[in-house]
Amino acid sequence: MPLYLSRFSYTPETWARMIQNPEDRARAAQAYIESVGGKLHGFWYAFGEHDGYNLWEAPDNVSMAGVALAIGAGGALSSLETTVLLSVDETLEALRKAGQIQYRAPGTS
């Protein structure tokens, strides 16, 4: 199954609610991904540009997109970005395929 890395940030209102009522949001994230047949591999909070990171495994892009859309539509986040991760083997396969493509740069004959 494909792996996905998500970066998220909470709204100030969400942080205020969590200060008043702390909860383990990793459990919620686990339930969301398991509902589409996936697995949560990690959930971390961070300092910096994003408040946290998730490492997910999902059956396919559509399933992961569904989870991301549901979370994003919930209103608790100010940002959510998800990146599809490729294994080394997948990257090697892509490199082999790229070598077979006859690319021509724009403006060249």
C-alpha cells in the first residue's frame, strides 16, 4: 500500500479547545485511516511551520484523498498538505521508465 506524509496546522480556536480539554488526536487519526482500510504509522507534533506530521498507509490515492478531505472539511485545521511517498524500488522503476521517454524541451527541434 502507498505511504503518505501529511503536514498540518491547527487553528487558534482548535488549540484553545485542546488546552481546555487535552486529547490524544493520534487515536482519531488512526480511526480515520482505518475506516478506509489503511494504517497510521506515526503521529507527531512539531515546532515550526507545521504543528504536526502524520505518516499514513492507504490502499490508494482515492482513499487517502477521502481521509484528507474529511479532515480538512472539519474546520479544525488551518492547513493540511499530503505528499505521496515513493519507495526506493518505485523510484528506480520510474527512473527506468523516464529513460525510455523521448522528451524534447520546449523550443527545441
